[in-house]
Amino acid sequence: MQAMNTHLLLSPPTTVIDRRPNDLFPTKLSSQSSCVNRKGRRSCSVGHEGANGAHNINPTCSIKPEADEDRRNKMDRRNVLIGLGGAGLGLGLDTNLLASGAPIPPPDFSTCGKTTDEVTGLDCCPPTSEVKTPTRFKPVAPPKSSVRTRLAAQNAVKDPDYIKKYRRATELMKGLDVDDPHNFWNQAKVHCSYCDGAFNQNLAGYKCLEIQVHNSWLFFPFHRWYLFFYERILGSLIDDPTFALPFWNWDSPDGMYLPELFELDNGASPLYDHYRNTKHRQKDFLLDLNYSGTDVHQDPKTLIDNNLKTMNRQMNTKDRCVFFGQPYRAGDCPNPGGGNIELIPHNTVHNWTGDPKWLAEDMGKFYSSARDPIFFAHHSNVDRMWHLWLEKIGGKNLEQDDWLNAEFYFYNEKKELVSVNVQDSIDIGILGYAYEDVDIPWLTTKPTARKPANKAKPDGLGLQDQSSAAKGGFSLDSKISIAVPRPKQGVEKAEREEILILRDIKFPSDQGLKFDVYVNDDADTPSQPSQSEFAGSFVHVPHKHVMTFKTNLYLGITRLLKDVGADKAASVVVTLVPRYRNGPVTIGAISIEQSSCD
């Protein structure tokens, strides 16, 4: 502890807050030759070479659709991935089997590369370890007296002792040596490396496929483990194993503001971050969970109603893939599709918090978001949504082995490199923490149907030519309405969610994007988020590396169809409304299907 205090003496608190290592800022890179898939199923194009080795940063990833039944029937090869980065794959094993029958491999820290664009690079690599085989961490439920209780931020700020502990722990973390894996900036790099292209899957034949923990079923478990170790590191720095992070209670009116806890003392607090939206940090400025890049002036009652009904819509699905995100296995292209909560409110709160005057940093860019201490309070509430979905909505965790056995590497509170898997993350009781019991008003605040008389008409894309338009794709340059046929009703209809799917959404990864989706809505004045015709949104938080981003959007619409009186209709009109974009956006196909998620 004395060594840590020595570092703090070199810099007063206000300096510690802003003192960022030089490798957080851009450097020049050199080009690298193309990376081409050997099996003919995927391809990655031009890359660059970072300081720590070759790393592809501009993949255009394509994969042939594979029927769910085919994927299930392929050999389960998850046990082949042994050691760092899937060591043992150099034995000439059939990568086609690996591609569809094994979990995403954990990263190899020694091959970490800079997350880059064509000119600049950002070193997101965590400190390397001499340990080649990380220790397997297996959580054990603590006694009740040692359970860490995460408080709502609006309540935590009322406790002077808690504020003192949280500030002290963060101050100590920011003052650690730059090579210490517990150092605050190195902890921020963990998110950057896993989320902005610093790691590749390192599979034979697929060396340029990045590991990406957003926009898939890895989103919830990765961030749960990330917060778990970050929280324990903070506790170890102040010798308090019961210390717990707060949660930003943005799903309740009491928490729909930038938490005061992170704004105390005019920037002198280690919990303060200079790179937040100046307008939004004003006291009593209401958070918009459907934020579209600009502040829409609504009376507080209307905005709160929109927020609560948005939460009700986003949480009320029993379909596991709609909630968690789409399957993502070894050899798969990244970003198959995020779940409801990842898109809204996770992405919108990130964008709402970042500073538009400074490239939307910190929270508004994935590479920089964890540099803001508020990131961990935000993700604490995201994690709470997983818990509430199981406890209050009746959702169930995924059961596929390729989800349960997916692994991540972290440094624990003892600075040991450890491996963890998804299966060990699904019970917060075993992980030793709980959430403060607060009101959940969105549980009973359901969207209401508008049922407009002046319904939108298809924009020259009637049912007879909708399928051909979908095959060729279309550009989303302005509002567009498309007639989409519904699947024929089968015996499993009552058990399967009806899903509106937008496939092959392509746009520049380093640019922000949001568009809203409506079903059978008014032709001229789209519904509010509080109304049933509003199906949801696609929201993107920009990445650092430049590439053509390709993903999919899955929206559960079974309840919507019933609410708007379209549950018997053979087709519906889907309207897409761009809210902001900074580059070309194309959509490859649009359809309505019954869920095939197990």
C-alpha cells in the first residue's frame, strides 16, 4: 500500500484524473498484406501492423447462411480449444468443424495488436503475462455476511462513507504504476481490447477473424465478468472485500439523470471525467433512453413515460436470442446481432453520455468508454437487467454448450491471469453480489397502441416485388416503408416469438448510426416510443478501426402484432426512419420469421 501512496504523491487528484498514458493516443502504422480465408467461406481484406505484431483491422466478413439444424448436428469440438488462444489448433484439425461446433476461443495476449484505422493506432493491449496457461477461476458463493450489495447511484451518493471508499479506491487505482494490470487505464484497456479489434480468434484458416464481445450472445457474460474483477480489485485496494459498485438506475425516474455521485467537487473527484456531454451533466437534465444524437424538447412527464415504456418493450421478450443476442461461435464472423438491451438502452446511454465536442469520447466510443468511471455504473445496471429478466420476466438462460463454455481471460485482484467461462457467470449469488431492491415502475408501464387511420403505404415495394428488393438489398438514405409478408401460422406459433429480421446491415464502423423501426404506423407522423407501433431501433456505438461493419437486427414483434390488431394479417408494413448517420447504410434483406432460437 505504501508504494501506491508514493505514486499518488507525485500527482494531486485533479492531475491523476487527466494523466493518461501516452499509448492511449494515436501513432503511425504501416500496411500489411491481405488476409484471405483458406476455406473459401470467409474473407478479410487489408490490414495493418501494430507495435505488437500483425493485426487485421479492415475485415469484410462474409459467411454462408447455415441452417440451425445443420449447426446442431455438427461435431461439438469445444474441448479442442486448450490453452491460450486455442493452443493445439496447429495440429491440422478441420477448421470447418471448429467453426460451427466450438465456443469462441479466449484471446492470446501475446498476439494483441493495435486497434487502428488507416492512419492512426491506439494501443489497447493489456499488460502481458509470463503465465502461458491461466489459472482456472471457479467462483464459490460467500457467506451472507460477505455478499457485496450494489446500490442505486442516487442512493449511494447519500452515504458519505461509501463516497469516501469509492473515491479512495479509484484514486489508488489511477495512481498505480503504468505496468500494473490493476492500473485504471490498463483496466480500461481490457474493454478496448475485447471490443475494438485488438484480438483475433487465431484459428487455423481464420486468422483475421477478430474476437468481439458486442453484438452477440457474449455481451452480457463478458461484461459481468469484467465488472466482477474490477469491483474486487477496487475492494482489495481499500482492504474491503464487501465493497460494491453502484448501478446507474436509468430504468427508474429517480435515476434518469447523470448520477450526482460522478459529478461531485467540480472535477476534483477521481470519479469525474472531463469528457462527458456538458449539456447532459446539468442537474435535473433528463436522460432520453431513445437518444438520437440531439435533444428533443419534451416535457418531463412525456419523456419519463417514453423511457418507462421503452424499458417495458425491451425487457418483455421470452425469446433468448432476442434478449441475449445471436449465437457467435469459433470461426464465425463477429457481430451477428445484438440483443434488445445492448441496443437500447445500453448503446443509447453510451452515446448520450459521451462528449460530442470531443469525438463523443469517452463513453460514446467503445475504445474510450471504460476510461470514464461512470461506465462501470452503467454496466452494473445493464447486468441488473439480465438478473431482472430472469427473476421478474421469467426468462431463461441459454443452454448451448458453445455459449456456456466460451472463455475470457482477466487479471484478478491478486494480479493473477485467470480464465473464466460463461457458465460460471449465470448466478450472481455464487458470484457473491446482489442488487439493492428499488422500485421497478416499467414492469407495469406497457406501450399502448395508436392504431392510426392513415397507415403508411409501401414505397413502391409491394408484396409482389418486396422479395426481389430484399434479395438485392436497399439503401437507407431516407424514410422507407416496405410491405413484409408474415410466416404461415403453425402449431408452434404459441411457443415461438415472431421476429422481424433486418439482415446484412452495412455501414462504416467508425461512424454513429441510429434508425427506428415501426410496424403499421402512421404514414406521416411516426409513433412515440411509448406506442406499440414503435418496434425498436438499431443503434451503433462507433469503433476506432475503420471497416465496413456488417450485422443484423432481430426484433420480437409477437406482442406488437397483437396490440396493433395485426396478429391475423398476412403482411404488415415496416417503416424505417434514419435518425442519424455519417456514411452510406445498406440493408441486405428484411423478413418476418418465427424464432429458431433454442
